[in-house]
Amino acid sequence: MLYNAFVSYSHAADGKLGPALQSALHRFARRWYQLRALRVFRDDTNLSFSPALWMSIEKALSESEFLILLASPTAAKSKWVQREVDFWLSQKSPEHLLLVVTDGQVAWDDAAGDFDWRITDCLPGSLKGAFAGEPKFVDFRWARSGEGLALNNPVFLDNIADLAANLHGKDKDALVGEDIRQHRKVRRLAWSGVITLTLLTVLSVSAGLFAWMQKNQAERQQQIALGRSLAFEAQLLRDDRAGQLPQTVLLAIESYRRFPSPDAYRTLRSGLALLPSYEKDSGLADAMRLAKLPALPSRPLVEGTCANASRTAIGYSADGERVASVVEDGTTVEVRPASGGDVVYRSQSHKGCVYRGR
């Protein structure tokens, strides 16, 4: 059979219960690897009649093992429901017709061996004399409000188990136990999936962080190697080519910027000490400022005799923020910011000369 069951109902009466019942039968006692536990066909009984539509319904009824009739006074008067029941009784056994009472009254007359049709108002008249004995029905009249139509509702779950036991061909207790086991298994699988995804996420983040740290370490090692190389080149240039002291200082500045090692610092300071003068336009001050070098410690400005000093001798303040130089007559001293800029102090009464701090 293509379908385990065919649901016959009136949309006007059971528009909420019909879809909920179909969905619950699909899910109840479903194994974790199954798309659905049962395959249930549900038609739309309030559609207008057409020959093509009825042919589809006949085909579905023929390929269904059970007929589930949602019985109500409205369904009993429905032309479609009556036609579906008539077709079933003509082609199938009434023993495979399951009654679900959703509204109205149903009563059995033992003496007549049939329903008491003076009281029963929810079944189509074609069921008169159809059953040899009183059939069992599932009472869904509590669900008229459309509330609680979910498997987490114990009453709804119990009603679905009654129906599913017939469709599965198993005892109700065994089927409920199977549903519980499958539910627990699904929960375990879900938690396993969550834990696995969490671990994979942690491992992925850890691997990314490790790679980032390795990349930074490699870049730092590269900067250290380049800084040391520049410091070595500055030393060679200073020792071999005294006329290129500005280039020596620039190399030392770049070396210190790349890797502020003691060797780079000593190379920079010794190069600055050997410069014959402070040249504003040489770009050294700007280079030092852009390199964000710390203030170079130096001896305070000292005085001496002009006979022992050059006309444009240079000296740094103790904090390395200012530079003083002797200009023109050898007795005029100008003090400027070490980073370049206008004169902040000038003295023309200086009696000595300013020596380079060493």
C-alpha cells in the first residue's frame, strides 16, 4: 500500500484537527533515520466537485490500508465524506475503518447490533449495518477549541497512540515505549551533534589563533632580522665612509624603528654624535620624529673654549628634547627643538663654545 491511512474529514468542522492529526501520526514512534513513521493522506473535503479531483481521491483510497473518519454532524452531512465512506465500504473492509469522534453524539444499540440512529448524529447514514459489532472510536471532542493539538499534551498523545497502534499493528504500550526510546535517541543524537559542532568550532578557532600567532611571530622575526641587518650596514657605513654620516644615521633610525635593540640604539647615538652639525634640512629630525624614537639621553650642554670646538658644534639637552648649536661668531648660541622648528632661545653673550654630547 502506498498510504498507511486516508483521513476523511470536513474542513468546516475539523480544519485544525485534520492537519494536526496527520502531522502527529507522521512523527509518532518515528525512528531517527526516518522522514516519517507513517504515510497519511489527507484530502480537502470542502473543495468544489470535479471529475479529475475525485479520480485522485479514489486512487488514494484504493492505495490506503486504513480509513480514518473524523466524525461530526458537519462531516455526516458532507457529500464528499459520504462519498469517500461509500467507496471504502464498496472496496475495503469496515474493520479497517477507524472512527474519530470530534463532535456530536454516538451511541450503540446492542439489541439492534447497530448504532442507535435516534441519538447518533455524527456518522453518515451509509454506515448503517456496516459493523458486525460495536466499533471502538477515539474521542477527540475535547479538541473542539483547537488547543493542545501537540504531542507534548498527554491527552493528545494518548489519542494518537490509540490510532497509531492500529496503523502500526502493535500494542499501544509497546508503541508508546518505542516512541519514548526514539525520542531519547533523537535527543542524544542532537546533543552529540551540538557537542561535536562546539568542539569543531573550538578547534577551528584555536587553529586560527595559533596560525595568527605564528604569523605575527614570523613577521616579528623578520623585523628583527631586518633591524639587525640595517644596524650592521649602518656600522659598516660609519666606519668605512665618514662622509656619509647622515646616511649612517638614517640607517640606524630605520634599524631602531624595526627592532629597538641596544645595538641599534648605540649605532644611532654614535652616528648622531659624529655629525659635524645639526642640519635642519637634512631630514634627520623628521625621520626621528616619524620613527617615534625615545629621547636620546645625553650629557648636559657644556662650555669650553672656542679653540677646541667647531664653529657649528652641536649638543643635546639631558632629556634629548632640545638641541643647541654655536653659529656664526662662535659665541652666539641658538636652542631649537630636537625635532626641528623655530629657535626657542638665543644668547649672544656666550663666552665659550658648545661641545657635542658623547
